[in-house]
Amino acid sequence: MLEFRTQGFNGYAVKYSPFFDSRIAVASAANFGLVGNGRLYILGLTPQGIIAEKWFDTQDSLYDLCWSESHENQCVAATGDGSIKLFDIGLDKFPVQSWQEHKREVFAVHWNLVAKDTFCSSSWDGTIKIWSPTRPSSLLTIPTHSCTYSASFSPHSPSILSSVSSDSHLRIFDLRTPPSASNHLTASIPVHAPSVPPSEALTHDWNKYRPSIVASAGVDRVIRTFDIRAPAQGPVAVLPGHEYAVRKVAWSPHLSDVLLSASYDMTCRVWTDGSAVGADGGGEQLQKGKGIQMGMGGAGDPLAFGGGRELGRMGRHTEFVMGVDWCLFGAEGWCASVGWDERLLVWDVRAVMGQ
């Protein structure tokens, strides 16, 4: 396990570069993001450990970031003052572009993985905006009428995007539909059970191999997966286990049934959603790589549904874990996590299987 200390800044998000296997970016904020500056770290993985190749200071907290899919040296950061900043790591100190349209904190940014020429942002002001790095203003604004903590493009289509909000709904938008009163909304899926009061949904992620499967999680501590082709049927899988709110979920880029989560309970946990059980699923492949027997990990929980279970957990963080991301390159299983303990940890999921 490798470690880097973000001295004086609490980590909020971490992303591996889609171009270089040794480059990681971290979005962070002073004073836990409540007040003060932000800092974007560009870190390099070297034989001598993790080194800071560059950093950019901002006037307000940084809550999220994403790498450009079209330029290997550029990344976008979401700030607490409502602005979005585009940085080029070949330049010093200042962003190459800044947009100021959101009225409240911007909590998520995500690059279009298919078209590669646009990205989206979501904010506490109840809107999602779509941007081009070459345009001075947004291309489209989509209202959600609710504090929107997470928004992302589908990795399978350039025109489908999704969001989760404080009203406990997963929304699917299709930009190919006419801009009528629905504002491109094609599905609004309640994340909570019908008999349970709604709780804030904080994070979601698209499965990289099954185009209709989305995982979401939030304040109620439970991870759920949904099939957007059948929005009325409820969750496909329910994965309880975290002791506090789940702050981030991320599907594996290598295995169709494996996902990673980060939580306020100071742990990162790896799960299988049960979709590949009996067919030599990805979770089993990861564990066989380490010679570990498959564990139960919470499959006996009465809230569990769909055959999924926890495969292992990493508990080395000493404060809220805010961000987690998988490495796209090399052997499947390497990932990075950041938290409010001012630490970035780079670790192998296979090493925590069964723990």
C-alpha cells in the first residue's frame, strides 16, 4: 500500500488518469470543505513512492474532478463557489478556463466517455449543466429541482446521462428526446423502498459492461443496483453493510459484477452484486488470484437482496473516506482512495479480500 499526505487539505475526490497509469489527481479542501481554500494535486506513482508533480491552489474548496478524455494534460475541478475550472498541468498556477453559472456549490463533474468533447456538472442549486471546454458558456441546463450530488454520462452512449439527488431519486436523461416540459427526463427511479422515507442519495455509477445497470448509494448506508429498462421493478440487488453514509461507489473497469464503495464509516469495501455467481464471477476471479476462499461478508443480512455480498474491506483510513477510483491499467484490482484524514492511499483490492 502506497500513501501520500495532502498536508492541510482534506481529500474529497480522486481520479486516475485515463492516459497514464502512473498519474493520479486529487481534489481537496482546507478545513474539511467548510471554509477556506482548495487544492488540486497532480501526483505521480514512482519507484520511490508517490510524489507531487504539481498542484494548483483555488480560492474555494474543491469537491470533485474529472480528467479530460481528449487532452492528456487537462482536468476539470468542481468548486464550492459555484465555478468550474479547467486546468492544464503543462501550465502553472492558474486555470486555462473558468465557468461561473451555478448558483451554489458544484458537487460533481464528469466527462463524456463516448463523445469525449463535452462534460457535465451538477450542483446544490438543483441543476445539471453540459459544457464544452471550447465554449465560454454552458451548452444546456437541465433542472432537477433538487440538490444534485452526482451526475454522469453513460459510458455506453454520448447522449444519456444520469443523476442522483437529495430527494432520493435516480434520474435518467436522454438528450436525443425533444426538449419538452420533461427537460429530456426519461426515467425517475425512487432509490428508497416504498415503505421507507426518502434519504439523500449521494453517489451513483454506471456499470461498465452492462449498459442498463446503475448502482447508487447514500445516507441510508445501503448500495442498490437498478436496471433502467425496468424502472418500476425496484432494485436488482441490495447490498447493506456500511455503518454510516456511503459517499462514493465505483464499478470495476475490469469485472462486470464487482464494485467498490467509500463511506463515512472510514472503510472502503469491495462487493459483488451477485450477477455473475455460479459463472465464475469477477469477485471469484479476484480472490483466486490471491488464493483466498470466498467469504460471506454480509450475505446473511435480512436487508440483502439479489445474491450480492461484501468481499472484503480496507480500514486504514482514520476519517471519513470521500473518494475512490479504480486504476484502468495493469492487473485488475488496483485502486486509490482519499479521505478527510489528509491521506491518499493506493492499494490492491485483492489484498483485502476476506477481511
